[in-house]
Amino acid sequence: MIHAAGTDKRDRDYPLAIRTMTPTVYRAARPITGRNEGAVMAGTAHPDIGSSAVAMEERPPGRRRWLYAVMVFLVVGVVVVAVVVVTHKAAPSPAPKPAAHKSAAPQASPTPSAEATAASAALAAYAGYQAAYDRAALTADERLPGMARYATGNALATSALDMRSYRIAGTVYRGRDTFSPRVTQVLLNARPMRVVISDCIDASGVQLINRRTGKVVPRVDPQGRPTTVFRHPGIAEAQYINSRWLITEAGVRPDKAC
């Protein structure tokens, strides 16, 4: 299409036939369609064409496009916000991490209790005391060699009296007693600390020998009657003295059996 020089931009945007209309008809020509078209082409203005048509003609097309763009932007923004909210609500919360399994630390060997330590030391002293007694009885030695390492107090004194009795009677031991001691009480709060030991002494493996004749002396009970009972209850007590456990009391009940 060829445009005439010197015409304004609006004149160039429309066909030549419309640009030749009178100013009144030309202004109303753009928005008219349908039944108003014949009146325009005849060169007269239709009575229905009023101020609204003129206003529509005078509204710039750029403003309508700007309003449409704003509306599209708002609609898209609302949709995006709704999608974000729904996605956030629907997103599952992260599952809790399972607790890391910790391997059990190896347990240290249990240390012996103070009671067990005291009981063991007292039993060791009791065994040493009885072994020293049997050795001294082989010769009725009142000096009790080695017994002071395991006994003191009444235990030493009573043992010495026994050896003297054997010597006066002219008898000695042959063989050894059998013991089965057990701790019945541990008194760590006592001063000094104490341990009580019960025993059943078996003298069936021991004989009394007459030193002059070498014959076996028959056994008798406390009343002087012959007896075949060789097992009698014994009792002893150990005390913690000068950082050692020592037997302080020891005795046998010859009138009782066990």
C-alpha cells in the first residue's frame, strides 16, 4: 500500500476509503460493526453513535494492553502462590533418622568386694594356723614353730597348752586332720575388723601315739569313755591386726559331732 507524504500516523493506519470520510464519520468508523456499517458508508452518522463510541475511539490502544497485562500478571501470581502453598503442605516431613547403634563397651572384670577379700585372707590364715598346729603336734613342740605367722593371742596360747598336755601324757600326733572351713560372718565395721570361721574337723586320719611304747593310744570322749566319733565342730575367729589377718581364737567341741 502506498501512503501519501505528510499524512499523520493515524491516517496511515487505515484504508484510503475510510480516510476520505468527513471528520465526524471518520472518528466513529473504527468501532462500528454490523448494522451501523451502512450508515457510515453513506456518509451520515447513525443516531446510535454517541459519546461512548467517541470515548472508545479516543482511548489509546496501549492502555488497554497495559490493563490486560496487569490482570494476567495478577492471575498468574495467585496461581503460583496457591501451587507453592499446596506443595509445601503436601510435602512429607522428613522421617526421623534411626538412632545409631552403639556397640556395648566391653565390661571390665568385676573387682572382688571388700568382704570377699577379707574372707579369703582370713581362710588363708586359718589354713596356715592348722598346718602349723599339726606340725607342732608331731613332736609336742610347745614353741609352735611358724605358727606366729598365722595366729596370735588366745589361739597361740591354747595351742601351746595343747602341746604341753601331749608332752606330759607322752603322746604325739601321727597323721593330719582334714578341714572344711567356711566363713560365717564378716565384720568390717568392727575395730579391729573380724571374720568368723566355722569348720567340721575330721580327725579320722590322726592317731595318738605313745612316745615310749610306740603304740596307738585309744581315743576317749571328754568323760574318758572310748569313742569312734572323729568329726567334731570347730570355730575360729580372725582379726585384722597390723595390716595382717591373724587367727585370734580357735577351738574344737569334742562333745559334739558334725
